[in-house]
Amino acid sequence: MNARDSKLLRHKAFIGGEWVEAARGGSFEVLDPATGLAIAHVADCSAEDAERAIEAAQASFVVWRATLARERARLLRRWHELIMEHKDDLGDLLAREQGKPLAEARAEIVYGAAFVEWFAEEARRVYGDLIDAPAPGREILVMKQPVGVVAAITPWNFPNAMITRKIAPALAAGCAAIVKPAEETPLSALALGALAQEAGFPRGLVNILPTTRAAEVGRVLTSHPLVRKVSFTGSTEVGRTIMRQSAETIKSLSLELGGNAPFIVFDDADLDAVVAGAVASKYRNSGQTCVCANRFYVQAGIYEAFAEKLAAAVRALKVGAAFEPGTQQGPLITPEAVAKVESLVNDAVDKGAKLRLGGARHARGGNFFEPTVLADVPADARLLTEEIFGPVAALVRFETETEVIGLANASEAGLAAYFYTKDLARAFRVARAIEAGIVGVNQAVISTVEAPFGGVKQSGLGREGARHGIDEYLEVKAVHIGGL
Ligand code: ADP
């Protein structure tokens, strides 16, 4: 690895302010998804490490919750500055372990840092209330206080930003945190830990547990009585497990789970804008985001023109490893991910979908898959109900607005949805009717710190980012004062 990374390239766990080996010893390999070769070895934490981290976090929380918001804001600002100073190295590290094109990796660092900056600002804007009491001589105050120790369990698709989006509001609110990053991408998490340490947060306030034992460590984080809140981003299935395990100790939960985003193209859409939006939404991170368009519903009058133009735009995408100049499509994260995408495409084609582009593993081999466009996808194809998480656009033709709202809402997922139209009345109608936490109207990029991010139905609980994001880490306390 690059020598410039040395300060940021950490191999040990970060517990109680110290860089430590795992309690049971042992380490695991971090692989470059483009080559399958090991790029680092990292401590493999277990239940004992999780328990130590929780105790360290609780000790730190007791001190941190009493600090002034201004002081918490100052340290968060310092952390933000350090992340921005090191954004190129952090981007390199991220691209190396995650495989996304270098430009996307660097953009993620800036996006991730924005949460730290935002919540540094929000730390000082947590307001209580003074409520008119039901009888004379009384007052009712409402205070907001930190929930306590927070466990953050994060995925590999955004190894930096999914951490800052949870940890920055938690720290701003006065909580302490334990991060369990995905085993595929622990290096970005550890680098954030190194910069948090340099920023000067108290020892034990931020703890980072790389591990291959997700279930074992996850069980401790979801069952330990001192952990008051679990914030999770990942699959719906693991989200269910976390919810179930958290029930025993009634933990507060934020869950960002799988999506199945519909992307609706009405006849009156601007064709160039919709194709650009479709490519941005579908092919970002090679289709590996939970807000990627998963089902394209295209009205009959524009269907053929859209299919043709989309296929041409996707054909022009350059496939390559993160560091090859001009790369727009990196590899998928693991061989298992490639096998899943391949089986979804084969299932759709077997059932009658027409391949307009791609459809197979890429000639480069390894974890690369061809950017793919499938037209006339039949209703029973699995990729209309399962999250594809790969560079595959699935097109379905529709006739009327009512029909397409029915199709879009016929899913247990409800994270993002997109539609393109020039009709203002329709824009409001459809935005209201669609069952999703985030709706893009003539707009495909919808992840930004200013707006609340989260899902409805089985896509999750709670919101991240925006002013709403800090509420997830605050309890409301009513204080009744009598005898006044
Ligand atoms: P993805 O499909 O994105 O890999 P996962 O839900 O498998 O989604 O992973 C998201 C995060 O959840 C990762 O950090 C992973 O290690 C973690 N994880 C997986 N299984 C469990 C579990 N049983 N308990 C807690 N965390 C888990």
C-alpha cells in the first residue's frame, strides 16, 4: 500500500482510545475486489472485544454527555477538517478496499465529511420546549438528552459515509459510539478512527471493531444492557435479526435496509435528462447502493426511445479497476455478489426478458460484470422483487399513471423512488401517492446531508442526515415543576 497512507492505514482495533490486537489474537485479510489479492491484514475482534468497547464507551459517555454543545461542536469541526485534509488518501484507501472508481471514492469522502460538518453545526441547535401546564402554579419543560452508548453496524458499499452519518450525530448529541464495519471494508473505518483520535475526542468515545465474526459481535452489541441504541445499515434480513435481538433490552433502533426503487419514465419526460438520471441512479457504485433504481417503468410512448438511448449511454461506460484512468464501473464487491447478479439476469432472460446490452460476467474476469440493460422484463422475474445490487437495468412497459403507481407500490420495500415528468400536477400527485421515504422528481441524485434519508415499510426505521438525524440519538424528558 501507498506509503502516504501509513498514518491512516491501521491494522489493529481501536478500543478505549488504544490501538489493540484482538482479544483472541488473529487477523483477517482485506481483499482488493478488482484482483482478489490481499491488501492488508486486520485484527479479528470477538465478543470479548465488543464487551470491552462497550465498557470503555460507557465510561466515556458519562463524561461526554456533560460537555458543552460548543465543545462537542469544536471537536467535530476538527475531525471534519482532518478528514478534508486527508481526503485524497482516504479516497485511495476506500477505492482500494471497495473497488469503486477513484473519483467516486473521493466524492464519498467529501460526502461523508459533510455529515461531520453538518452535525457539528446541529450540536448547538438542540432545543427543548416550555409547555403551558394544565393547572396554575406549574410549568412543563421538555429536555433533550443523549440516549447513551450507540452501536453502529455498517455496510461495505459506502465504507466511510455510512459511518459518519451515524457517528457524527451520535457524538453531537452527547453519545459514545462503537462501530462494527463490514468485514470487506474495515480500513476506511479504522482510518476514520485514527483521525477521530487526532481530533482529540476523549478516550473510548469512538471505538472500532473490525471482525469477521459479525453474528457474534453483533449479538453482544444488540443484547448488552449498556448499549441503548443500535443504528444499522444493511440487508433487510440482518436488520430483522438485529431488531429481534434488540427486543430483549428494548433498544432504540435506526434501520436503513434494502430498497427496490422504482424509476418511472412518463411519456412527457425530457429524454436526455431521464437517460442521464437513469445512468446516474442505476450505475453509481456499479449498482451497489440501496437507492439505485431497481425497476424501470417506462410509459409506452417513450419506451423504445428510452431503451435505445439508455443502452447507448450504458455501452459507453468504461469498466475498469478503481485506479485505471477514466474508470466509471468498478468490480462488484465479492464473487458471491457476481453470482447473485448473474442468477438474477439468467432468471429474467429465461422468463422472456430481452437483452439489449451485456448480461454476463465481464471478459476481465474476477468480480467484474458487464453493464446490462434488459427490456420487456416479465412480471415474475425475480429482479423486480429482489434488490439487484449490480449494474443491471430492468425495463418494464406501462400505459397509465394509475397502473404504474400500483406497480411501484407493490413492494414491501419503500426506500427511494424516482419519476420523470414535465407535468406539474402529476409531479405533486405521484410524489404524494408513492410509498417511499425519498422521492426524486426529475432528479436522480437524492443522497445529500441536507435532506432526511430513510425508508418506509420494510426498508427501515428512522432518518439520517438533515435536522432529523440528530433526533435519533436524543431522548425526550418531560420535567414537571409544581408549587410555583
Ligand atoms: P450486505 O448485503 O450489504 O453485505 P449485510 O446486512 O450482510 O448487508 O451487512 C451489513 C452489516 O451487517 C455488515 O457490517 C455485516 O458484517 C453486518 N452483519 C451481518 N450479519 C450480522 C449479524 N447477524 N449481526 C450483526 N451484524 C451483522
